[in-house]
Amino acid sequence: MTTVGHNSVPGADLVKFVQRVENIDDQVDALKDDRKEVFAEAKAAGFDVKIMRKVIARRKRDKAELAEEDSLIAVYEDRVNEVMKELLSD
């Protein structure tokens, strides 16, 4: 048995854990490639991938936080537009 840190870990068990993590990493890489392909297909079908990514990100967020952010953005945009209109009319 090999001593690692304060724990004694049998070498064969350590190798199994490392191999499992490496296998998971390979699966993650494959999923990333699949994801990339889906976005490429969507782009080829005429969809705006940048907007799709934003939609996906927004769907993951808390609905209340998202609504509050949207509300504040609208307030800020309205105020900026008002000020710009005033400046241009002078």
C-alpha cells in the first residue's frame, strides 16, 4: 500500500479512480463536440447562435432576478433615450 497524504490508498484503487475521471473527461469532451455540432446545425438553418446562447443562459436563471433585471434595463434605456432626445432638440 502507498501512503498518500494522511490516507493509505491501495495503488489499484487509485488507478481505478484516475481512470474513471479520465473517462468522464473524455465523455465531457464528446458532449462539448456534440453541443458545437448542434450550434453549427442551428446556424446553417439560419438561426442566430449568439441569440440562442443568450436564450439558453436566460432560461437557466432565476425568473424573479431575470424580471427585475429586464425591468431595470428598460428603465435605464428609457432614461437614456429621453436624455438623448432632449440633447438633440437643443
